[in-house]
Amino acid sequence: LNQNAENIAMAFSVFAAAPASGFSTIKPSTSCSRLGSSFSGRSLQLRAQQSRKYSFHVDAKFDLPPLPYAPTDLEPYISERTIEFHYGKHHRAYVENLNKLIAGTDFEGKSLEEIIKASHHKSPAVFNNAAQVWNHTFFWNSLKKNGGGEPKGKLRQKLEEAFGSMELFEEDILAAGKTLFGSGWVWLVANEDGDLEIEKTSNAENPLVFPRPCFPLLTIDVWEHAYYLDYQNRKPAFVDMVYDNLLNWEFAAANYEKATALLKTA
């Protein structure tokens, strides 16, 4: 088998039997977090391409990825103290735990994305730490200094097509973040048809392990450690603040462009 065939074979073995539990979806017509009756060759090809697109790091030992901004840049909305704990302690701990867990195992030497997919439902400790390394890296990039506002261009058009208007999209994504029970993540994703959806996942689950091909565009972390130092138990206020002031729509638009380019070649 060549490398592409190996990627497709792995994608099929990991995802074909994956259950839909742990995911919930806002408004999709065909959700990538719902298990379909079959997988097309195109879906499997997209799986392999998705793995390459979302590769943050490939190494035998993982390092804490640098923040894309200074620790004070998100103030006053997210304090330097929260960054110190959330990034410097929580995110770092996931990296360190992952390195310890994979040492001397078949996971050693694999990419972060390969580890996430291969460990899902098979090695919970490895999966939880690997996925949380990936999720947090994606989250930091989903934020920016002087962010928020509204997207432009094609991404805005696709959001209006999917949700009816930007106002309705805002209502839906804010409701998703505020009503997610316990710890988890809210994602804006593009499905295999290029349509946009809002997904909610619990704990460390992320779109890389959805039953159908799915391309994350941005995420909001609603684990308690993301907001408690600054907002205490006011999770709704934190979600509102992120949407209004910090979302990185340029990052989301760039991810959408990459996803649509892959969809055109599949």
C-alpha cells in the first residue's frame, strides 16, 4: 500500500464503527457528527486529506506550541493570569502527560492527528491528552487581539445560507456554548458538502473523530478552567465575550478556504 492508501485504510477502520454519542449538532441537514449508512470513496479520501490539513506537529516528542500572541494581548477579556494557568499549566500538562503515555508504545513517532484517531475508543488516557493538546492549540488560534465582529466574504455568505442570517447564527452558537452541560467545546465546522454547522462536543472529543468527514473552522473552549479565574460561574458571560471581542474570523475564513479547496479535489 502507498501512503495515501494506508491513510484511507486507517480512516475507515477508525471511523466506520464510531458511535454518535458525545456529539450534538445545531441546525445541520446532514451532520458530520451523525453516523451515516455507508462511507463513499470520496469520504475516505477526505479523511486522509483532513489529517494532512490539520497537522499541527509531527515528532516523536511533542512540545507545547507557542501562543500566536503575547499573554497580555487578550486583556481585558482574558487576563494574563488565566493564560498563565490555562495555557501554561493545563495545556502544558496535556503535552507532558501525552509524552509520558506514548513513550515506548506504538503511538510513539506518530503525528498528533494519527494518535488522536488511533486512540479514540481504544486508549482513553492517550486520546484525552492528545485531543486536548490539539483542541487547545486550535482554540488559541481561534482567538485574536481586537477580534470579534463579523466575518466577510465567502464565509459570511455560507453562514447566512446555513443559518438564515448572521443574527441567527450568533444566537445559535451562543446558545450552544451556554447550554453545553459540563466540560467541552463548541465548533464551527464545514461538512463534506461544504455546508456549515455548529457542533458541541463533550470533554476532549473533537471533529477529527466525527463519523463523517468534517473540517473545523474555529472553536470556543467551555471547560471551566477556560473562564473561572476571570468570570467565576458566569459561563454565559464568557461565551458572549469571546464572540463579541476575540473570535478570529480570519483564521476561520482561511480554514474554510483550505477545506473547500480539498473538497474540490476529492
